[in-house]
Amino acid sequence: MEIALKREALAEAFQMAHAIATTRTTRPVLQNALLSVADGGMTVSATDMEIGLRWNISAEDCRVVREGSVLLPAGRMAQISRSIEADEITLRVADKTCVVSGGRSVFEVLMENVEDFPQVPEMPDEAPLVLDGQKFAEMTRKTIFAVARESTRYALNGVHMEIVDGVMEMVATDGRRMALMKEKVDKQTSMPAAIVPQKALSQVEKLQSDKDETVNILTRERQVFFSTSRGTVVSRLVEGHFPPYREVVPKETDKKATISRTGLLSAMRQAAIMTSEDSRSVLLAFAGAQLTVTGRAPDEGRGEIGLDIEYEGEDLEIRFNPQFIIDALSASEAEKVTLDMKEGSSPAALKDGTGFLYVVMPINIV
Amino acid sequence: MPRIEILPSEVAEKIAAGEVIERPVSLVKEFVENSIDAGARSITIDVEKGGKGLVRVADDGAGMSREDIELAFSRHATSKIRVIDDLFNVRTMGFRGEALASIAAVARVTAGTRSAQDQSGWEVSIEPPAAAEIRPVGRAPGTTIEARDLFFNIPARKKFLKRDQTELGHITRYLQAAALGFPGMSLSLSSNGRKVFSAPAVESLRRRAATFYGEDIAEDLVEAQGGREGLKVHALIAPPFYSRVNRYSQYIYVNNRYVRDRLLQAAVSQAFRGLIEPNRFPIIFLYVNISPAEVDVNVHPTKMEIRFRNANSVRGTVISVLSEALLSADFKSRITFEEGSTPRAQNIRRSIEDFYERRVAGGVEIGTPATHAGRSGGSGSLTRDGTDTEAAAAHVQTGPLMQVRGTYIVKESDDGIEIIDQHALHERVIYAEVRRRLEEGSLQGQRLLVPEVIEVTPAERTALEKARDAFGRLGIEAEAFGQDAFAFHSFPAVLGDMDRRSLLQALISDLSAGGHGRSMEEALDSLAELLACHAAVRAGDILGTEELQSLMEKARSAQGRFACPHGRPTKLVLTFDELERRFRRK
Ligand SMILES: Nc1ncnc2c1ncn2[C@@H]1O[C@H](COP(=O)(O)OP(=O)(O)O)[C@@H](O)[C@H]1O
Ligand SMILES: [Mg+2]
């Protein structure tokens, strides 16, 4: 095997591969990336057995001398390709090593046995769901932060995706808050419910060479594929039942606040400074057109931030983990957000005028 | 010294009756107490055949006049009390006037004595039923009493005596306790002509503790002192990780009298709550000095049991003095490569412990850091997700803090290199924080979108209903959900995203296993422990610079930071001294 590539392209490929490969070390072979040179281009694949990546380097970015494949350590190769000072890098298999050279640098990297590496499946040749790349990125951004990280209810460890009646829904929850994003899609399209691991979704955006590029999605048995021109991410779906999230959306709210997003974000961040690390909570007091956000750290002091808002309903005090509000506000780009509430002990719903609905549970007021 | 007189019958009747001579150690105890009462500076004890053949106690105390020695072996003969009121103001070890008489009835006794004022001494031999015969003898001031052939005349009781080694064990143990009560007195024991131990007079209790427990423990002992007029508490406390499987290393003294008192034992346990592993006992030397009128020693003939007039006040004072010292202490286990202290001290300690504990290995021996790691269950080879190579590779260098194997934090300190068990330390930090918050009121509860519904057994249900308030204070709102389930509507906010279900299940089963007799405080305490354990970083969790720093920062002020809530140490210190010795720089 022999191939010459643009350094940038190679470095990017290994960086992607490394992000996938490093998570598991129980099978050392998975720390490698498989390079296959064929048909005038190169594919780099890596997997941790839950998520797989196939990254394409097109003919534009490389020049094939001899086809073949080679298994190389992803981390080390990411370092090498990033640090070689040359625009072009050559990979050439010689005997037991792969010679990586560029400029005046030459590395000989010992190769692993190609046969030991598991096959990363290609996107099946079926009609995929085609989604607007920007829209998909927004949906991901507005839900992924609410994914549970430590739950043994595995269903919560991913983002639930489904298309019903021409509306695509993505939703994530950790039991304390729920982020739901809806987006109209073509009436004809459909997609069975699937729970996608957080890690897979976070890789998808990197597959887009620019924001406008569409994303192809295909679910199949227990797998989901995402692909663009740059490559494919395949992931095992999370098994289990996602909780009946539509029932969690509060219905009988009788208080509504309309607040500047950046104003609220700043108030929450300020108040959070004055909370103690072990139990962060801030008090939101709604009264007339005034919102007062208070943070208190038992031994350190307090902070109080005032905000002009539009408010309908009786005065209300409610306590939240400030991070929960900050997460949602940072994912949004809207100018204003609304909060629908009922009592200090019942859920609040935050909306930003898009298909975004965020339900957040308060902290008990004692 | 007052003269010996026979107690009038109305006084004698008030004295707790009962047999005090059970086994050889009873002889030793009665003789030695008499020597202490006689103001001895030095006491020498010789025994043969575990004391069954011979017990001889020689002292350099006040001695007895001819008149005294004539009376000493009679019933109710004592120089220490006269009237009933004296019983409520006992300042001596003895006061019953019965010991010598009882002993003379069951063994062949010989006594030699000379009071300081007399030019020569007297000797008396008593062999029941023959009457005593007194003859002059030349000797130094002081008293020597020996008892041979215990129970020679009562075969039925003789049969119950144990092997020599066993009886010698009891004697050694008692004398050690006596020595620890009087550091200024020299005390030595020989058995069959061979020295068992000798504890020379020393200037402090700490030095005395060193004799029996070795220099390392002695040096690590933390001093507690406090109380009020008429009730002074003084204690030397070993770091909890030197704990033992039984109470034999708990030395409790009331007015220098070694006692076995439930109330004080319970006070010690209470003070150690959350600082020591369950079912283990600290090494502690506790001295309570109380005005004699406040304590009744006339409860039991062996005088090992006592009764306080105001038990609650004594209990409260002891707990608060101990807790204050414990919680502000910064114990550290030192790492030494050889087993600590002098061989002599070790031998004494070993023989006593072997005898009483039969499993010294159960205790945390210093000098074996591997043991600590092994017990923590987080030796680094098994991490949460099984990624051990990665953890091992990731030595996070953070200036003066370094994480090793994703499990230990290593840092330099003034006297050496500190190795910290991150899980144990974090557990302590959270526990201290939770406890502190609980003292102020309650924890914040994060409400849940959908209640966590958990099935419970009838026993768990009852336990849960009882503990509902305790749960509430932890921020956990529980509500019965049908017949055999509970719905949990909120969860401690402190715990963030951690697995609610398994924690709740653990809490519930722990709660019901604890039985129904548990108080709210106990329930809260074990809940706090569980919370801390689950919420703390695990062995194998790679921590970033900031996390490391913030952990150390928080640990700095956490109460009881030397041990995790189960009493395992949080840190070991490899001293520069030890390093220099090891590298043969010294
Ligand atoms: N070693 C001793 N030195 C001086 N006096 C002693 C010694 N042993 C016993 N006596 C005297 O003998 C008395 C009787 O001793 P004992 O039967 O043990 O009764 P108690 O100690 O309760 O008074 C003591 O009160 C004391 O006066
Ligand atoms: Mg006596």
C-alpha cells in the first residue's frame, strides 16, 4: 500500500478515528484505525464496538500509488499527522512497518494485523431519510445536553428520535428535565422510534463538511447510520423503553413569563456564583413585571439579580438548579423565551418560539 | 496511714456481697490494688503456673504495723473506710476489707511487711484452717504477699481453672490495664522466673501507651481534654484505622480505676460514629475523673462496675470532649517498611493481642499499605468500567498533585509524601457536608419528572414509613404507592445525575436490615454514609487538575478527614525519615 495525502485531511481523519477508538481499552486492537486504500481514495475506520466510523478521503485530497490496507494506532497517528511539517504526507507499507513521511520527517510505525480488526459496516444501499443539515444540528444541540449520564435505565442514555405524521421529534431526559425538539419534515418520510447514544450523535455534526450539507439517516434492526459525503457513523441503538415523555409536558399552567434569553442567562450565571458547589439552586421570584433571581451559599453570602419581564399570573417563587436553565438557554438562539408555570413544586415549561420545549422540575422549597 | 479496724456490722452489711476470688488474676488484682492504696512506687509480680501455683506481689508502699497485719486477714478488716458515709466517698481502690480474708480461705498465704516507721518487719503465714502465726523478720519497708496453690482445699473450683497460658493471659491483661492507669508507677511481671514485661515509671500516659502499643501508635495518639469542675475527661485516642475487632483495647478508667462500664463504652462508640468501620473498636485510653461522691463503686464485689449519680451528664461530657478532638484531628497513617516500634513492645503487644483477639490480622496493621488498598476494594486493578490500562497510563500531573492509577492522589507534605485514597477522601468530604447540612436543617430535593416507583417488601414498607421524616430531611420525598410500592418524587440535589434507582434500593434495604429499633439520628446517619459512598468518585475515575484541587481544598476543612465514614484511612504518609532510612542516607 502506498498513498500520498494532504496533511490536513489525514490529520482530521485520525482525529475523528481517535475520538472513537480511545474509549475502550479492554480490547487493545480497538485502539487502532483501519486504513483501506482502494478506488482512488482512502477510508479510515475505527470502532469501539458500539459506534463505528468510516471516514472517506476523496481523490481530491490524495494520490493512490498502490492499493491495500493497514492497521495503525489511531492516537499515535493523530499526533504524527498533526505534527509533521509538510503539506503532503506519504504512507507506504514496507515489510512489517508503515513508513509515514513528510517534509524531512520519517516515521516507521509498526502495524497490527488487519485481520484482527472488526469490520465497520457500510451504509446499506437503501433509501435513507434525508434531513437538512442545519436543522438536524439544531435539533441535536437542543436535546443532547439533557441526556442522562449515569442512569442504569439505559434508555435515558440516548436521544429518542421518531417521525410521526410528518413531524420529527428528538427528545432527551435525565429524569429531572426533558428537552424536546420538533421539526416538520416531508409528509412522506417516516422513521421508527429509535434511541441513539449521545456519543454517536455528537459525532454526526463533524461529518458535515459545511453546515448546509444534508445528513442521511437510516435505521435498521438495532443499528442507525448517519452519513454525509465525508463518511458514515454507525451506532448500536440503545435498547429499552423511553419514558412516555409527552405525558410529562405540563398542561394546567396558569402563569406565564416572557423573558429576554440573554438577560435570564446572565442572571442565572450570576446567581449561580453564589451557590455552594454541593447543592446548587437558585430562587426565582416572579412578581408583577419583575423577576428576582437569588443565589445563596450558606457560609459565603448571597447574590440577587433583578430582571424586567412580562408576566401574567399570581406571584410565584420557584427554585431551580441553575445549570438546568443555563443548559437550555445556551442551546437556544432566540431573543426571548417563555416560562409556563403553576406552582413552586410543579414542572415549568420553557419555550423559545421554535419547536423547542424544555420541561424542568424544580427543587423543593423547604 | 490510718489503722486497720473491723467494720461495724451496719457498714459491712451495706457492702456489695459476693465472691471475688474466681481465678488467679483475682489474686493479682486484689494484691496490686492494695499496693496502689499503700502508695507503692514500684510493684513486682511473680507468678508460677499461670498464678495457680504462686502469685507473689511485692511493693514498696507504706507497709503494715504488727497490729495491722494481725487484723488484715480478718473479715471486714480495712483501714480505708469507717462509716457508711465513707462508702459514698471512696478514694481508694479497696474499701471492702474482704479480699485478704477471702484469699486466705482458699490459698496458702504468706505476707511480709514493714512500715516505714518500724525498724523491722513482720511475717505471717496462714494455712487454713490453722491460725495465723506472726514472727518478726528483717526486711525493707513495704509489703510482699504471696498466695500458693489456689483452691487447694476446694477441688471443685480448682477444676475450673484454665491452662497456665490462659490464666497468665488474664493476668497480663489486667496488669497492663493497671499500668496504663498509673504511668508514674513501675510495674513488672515475671512468670516461672521469666520476665513477661516490665513497665518502668514514665512521665506521661503517652509514654506508657508506647510500652504496650509501640512508638508508632503512641506518637499518633491524639489528646482529648475537657470537662468541668468535678468531672474531668482526658483521653488518648489512636487513629481509627488502628481499630480492633473487640473492646480489649479500650481502656476506661474512672478515678484511675479500670472499669468495664457500658455507659462509657457506649459514649466512646457514639463519639466514633461515622469515623470507624462498623463492628470495629478504637484503641483508646479514657480517663474520667469525677468527684467520688458522684460515682458509686459499691455495685459489684469486683468493683469493675460502677454507677454514676448523673449518668447523662457524664455521657454527654465524654462524648463532646471526644468528638471535638476527633473531628478536628488530622490523623495520618504512617508508612513504615519494617513493622513498627521496638521488638520488645511488639512482643508484649503481640502476645496479649494474640491471646485476646486470636486474630491480630483482622486489625489494620501499620506498615502494610497494600492492606489498606485491598480493603478499599479499589486497588486500581478493577475500575468501574474495567479500563485499567488507560487509568494506569493517565498519570495526571497537576503541579504538586498527581493522580496515580486513577485511584490515588500523591502529594508532598511537610514531613513526607502523602498518598491519598481519592474515594475514601471524597466520601468523607461529602459525608461531612451532608452531616453539616443535616445539622442546619435538610438537604435540597430535586423533584423528578416521573416519580421513581420502587417495589418494597412488607418489612421494607414498615421501615420506610418509620423513616419517612429522615428521608424528607435528605430531600427524598416518599409516598406509598399502592400496597407494595413506594413512589419517590424527589431526590437529593447534591447527588446530581447519579443512579437514583439503585441508590434508593440500597437505602431501603439497608434501612429495613437495620431493624425497627433505630432512631431517626441513626437512620439519617447511615443514609448519609450511603449517599456519600455512592456519590464519591470511584477508584479508577480519572480526575482533572481542577477536580483534584477542589477535592483537596474541600478536604482541608472537612471534619474527620483522616478516615472515610467507614473508618478506613484516607491517607498514608511516607515520611522523609523513612525514605532516608530506606535509601541508606542515614
Ligand atoms: N500491700 C499492702 N500494703 C499496706 N497495707 C496493706 C497491703 N495490703 C493490705 N493492706 C491492709 O490490709 C487491709 C485489708 O486489705 P483488703 O482485705 O484487701 O481490704 P481493703 O483493701 O478493701 O481495705 C487494707 O485496708 C490495708 O490496710
Ligand atoms: Mg484490698
